Amino acid sequence: MTARWPAIVLGGTGYVAGEFVRLILGHPNLELAAVVSTSEAGSPLAATFPHLEAALAEHTFVDLSTAIGNLDQAPHWCVVCAAPHGAAAGMLNDLANAAADRNVKLTMVDASADFRFASLDEFESIYAQPHGAPALATQFSSGLPEHVVGTPTPHIGHPGCFATAMLLGIVPLQQHDLIDGPVFVAAVTGSTGSGRVAKPTTHHPERNSNFVAYNPLRHRHSPEVEGLAQLATGKRLELAFVPHSGPFARGIHATLQTKLNAPIAQELLLQQLGEFYAEAPFVQVTQTPPRIKDVVGTNYARMSAAVEGSTLTVFVVIDNLVKGAAGGSIQWANRLLGLAETTGLTSPALGWT
């Protein structure tokens, strides 16, 4: 029989949580067992995610204590977390402690920032708050599945959406010793990256038909990318990152620019990128600059490059909610559970959104 694991989604009412639910509903080896939300406990999931109503049947949100109380119903659970940074670690810690008491195994992937850093001090410095589960931190590591061999720890902290796009472009450049200087990145994200709750800068009348940079050169994803790039390549990265808000809902378009160590033909560079990701089923290297619409709704990333003299430009597009969050996390969960990484994640893009 095909192995199946019950799945718990933490932080259950946001956009990333909705993508976790959607992906789990279509996954052949995961069964949606609980979606945790303190504020909406007892309410039907379909009221929050009406686009999923046909597949949700009678599912309702539960609180964390209810999910913990049900752990005895299976020997091994998959837990994916879309809770906000700062809250995620404590929730995962409560689940881990309860599972240990019941001799139940958990496989956990966190899409928040709580387990993305090599040290607790770095997290606390960047997010200006104490870590919610210091005792659990050694059981987590972070990185993209395309850049990490095997399963270094029992649980994973998935890199952020901007970080995912940047790392996909930066790591092969460093690995091939193509660059040895600062990397300048301008990346544009859709409005779903700002979360479900409207803010003055994300309210539709402000964002529609608009384009603006924010937190230039000071975004908290910068140290995350620098640390994970060094972890993947052993080389220090100097990053200058300027994020932008785009007038679309889903997707990230990242443009990376830097100077080459030595001349290289554009065709050879694209060949080297293709070879680097030859075993990565979700990364596609294209001859022409990629388009967001070609990846929206999928776990795929597309990238290309342009060379002129000593100047190198790399383009990367992903869906911020899928490859940059829920899909990349399920990809990690697949590996941790011993499944093919592509399981439940190969649906093609929507195209016209």
C-alpha cells in the first residue's frame, strides 16, 4: 500500500497556509488532518479559503491543543508551519514536546524565519526578539533543497521567498567561481508576499498600477541570503538588495547583476547553469529572460542570464507562495519522508492569471 502521513498545518488562515492546504489536498501521500488557527478554531476552512471549498468537505480550523490531543491517532505526522516569525518556534516546540511524550514521530518544515539562521543570536539580532524554542534549534537546518545534499537534520527551516529567488541565482555563480565581488539585486514581489491583512502600503488602491521600492539595502532577507550562500558554497557573499512591491498578486522577479571574474560567452554560461541544475527537477534554465506567468501557481523556478563584456545579469522568477514558501516546504517534506521531491508538486503553471 502507498504510505500516507497525516499532515498538520500551523498558522492556518494566511495565504501560505492556504497554499499548504491546497497542495496537501492534492498530494498522494499526505492527508489533511488539522489546520491550526487560534482565532478561527471551529470555523469552516471553506469560509477562509472558498476557492478550495469543493475539496474541503467538513474541515474546520482547530486550536493547537486539539491538534496535540490527536497525535495518538498516528505514529508519524508531517507538520508544515505558516505561522508568523516569533510565534512559529513556540508552536512547533509544543508539538515536538507532546510528540516525544507520546512516542510519536514528527517531520516538521517551517516556512517562517524562526529556523533559518545558523545561530540564535543572529535571529534575535535581526528580528529583535528572543527565539521561541532554543532547545529545538539544533534539530533544524536551512537551505534550498537544490543546494543541500541529503537530510542534514530531522527538520527544516525553509528560506524566505526573496531569499529563494536570490539563492537560486547566486549559488551557481559562486560555485563556478564566476564572480568575486558584490551582487546587486533588484527583486519585485506580488502583493500576496505582504500577507493577508491589508496595510496602507499593500491596500489595493495604493498597490494597483503602482511600483515602489522599500527597505532598500536594509531588508532582513539580506543577512539570510548571505549566510545561506556561504553555507552552500563556503564563500563569503557581499549583497546589495533592493526589494520592490509590484502591482500583481503572485510571483517574484529577481534581477541579479555583478561583474565576472573572467570573460565567458553567454551560451557557455547558460550551459553551466543548466548543468548545475541538471538534477534539480524544479529549476529550468531558459535561453530568454523568464516570465512570472510561466511559473505562477507552481513549484517551478525559471532563470536565464545575459552577458556583455564583464557585466553579468541573471534573471530568476518564482511563485512567492509556492516555490518561495509552501511548495518549497512540501518539497523538503517529501525528501524528509523518503518520497521523490516532485511528489504532489508537478502541476504546470496557470499561464493566464
